[in-house]
Amino acid sequence: MSASPVNGTDSASALLTEGRAGAPDLQPAAAAPEDAPPAGNSHPATGKIEISSSSIGCSSERGCRTVLFDVVNGLAGHSAVLDAVMKFVAGPLIYVLAGAGALVVLAAMRGRTRGENLWLAGQAGATLALGFLVNRVLRAFAVHGRPFESRPVHQLVEHEAGVSFPSNHATAALTIAFVAGFFVSRRWGWTLGGPAALVAISRVYVGVHWPSDIICGALVGLLATLVVRWAAPRVRNWGEARFAKADPPSTEDTVDDTVVIPRVRVRRSEAETEVFERVR
């Protein structure tokens, strides 16, 4: 049997087909979508992307907010003496600080008029009331709970769960120092400012507040003090001007009811003079 001859055209077609089959795919790769998630390690169970701490500077699980908390609260549990001191600072010291602030205000009242003393006491009370009012409004937003509700902490004092932002302890302690510094004297403000700052920091140490709670409480106390200091003299001037208009001084001539008794010179008779001389 004779083989059928293969012409040159069929050989060229066969070689071209084999070359296409063995050549690599040179098509450009599809571009990644703009909204693709950042590169990272994929969790095997959930498929979520975990960003490494080196990419953002802090861990995604803890967040940057907890770094300072770990620094302060991490000091607890290593020294029984330090823990006992900070428990006192975080609790009873605020009452000692309030008593000291009251004594400072009372000492400043010496040598002043009654009206000035009432005005000083009113400014101190208004500052504290305004600070706690602002705290109450902010707590209604329930920004976050206490640290021990969401993570393990060194909790040295018992405390109920709930909203912790901002810290009432920090607001009260630092407002006492601000009142002493702005309404009495700077010296007393700095003197009470040290214990007030310890009270604020100790709340993080014992594990019942975040650092952001303390910072916000301090800002609330400072702003409340500045608002009262700015508004108090204006309110006082407005009140005095209003009362002056309501009770203007009388322009009518006043009637002098003083009774003047004229001096009467009595002359003695010769007989009375003679009797007076004998008796004398």
C-alpha cells in the first residue's frame, strides 16, 4: 500500500497549531478592583482580613485606645503597698479633697462682705453643678462601657457595669482644683491639682475607667470653670443694673423731723440766789 504524500501546506498548518498549543498565555492580568480589602492574613474560619499591627501602629483587637490603659493598669498587681495606696486614692481621697476645697473657699471668705462670700460660694456650686450636668448628658450617649466588661483587667475595686464615659470622679476632683485656682488663688489651685490628678489616674489603675474617660472628665471640669468665670461677672452686673432701674432713688426733698429744743437761759432772782448761796 502506498502512503499518501503530504504537501507543504499541510505541514505548515500542523506546525502552527502545535506552536499555539505550547505557547504561554500572554493576555494581561485583570486589575484588582479599587474597593478591594487591604492585604493581610485571612482567618481560616471567618475569612476576615486581619491587618498586622505594624501597618497601623497598634493591634486591631485592642485598638489604639487600650494602649495607654495597658500601661497604667498593667502596673497593678505587682506591689501590695502600691495597690493599697491607689485603692485609697481612687476611693476615699476624693472626699478628703472635697473637704480641703471647702476649707480653702471658707478661708478665702475672711475679710470679705456677706455679698461677696455668697457670690463666691455660688460660683463654686454653679461650676460643680454645670460639670455634672454635662457629664449626665454625655453619658446618655453610652459611648462605651467599663474596661472589665470587654477584656481582662487588674480590677482592684468593686464596681457595677455600665457607661464609663466620662468619669465623674475625674470631673469632680479636677473641678475642685480648678475652682480653687480660678476663684481663690493659683497657689491653692496647684496645691489641690496634684491630689486631683492622682484621683483621676487612679481610676484607670484600679481598672474601672478608660484613659479617654479621664481626659474627657478633665476637659468638662475645665470648660465648666471657664464658663462660670466668664458668665458670673456679667450676670452680676446685669442684676445690679436691673435692680437699680427697678428701685430708683427718690428725688423729693426729705422732711427733717428732728425737733430742736431752744436753749433757755434762766435768771435767778435775788432771793433764790441768796438761798442757793446758803445751801452751798
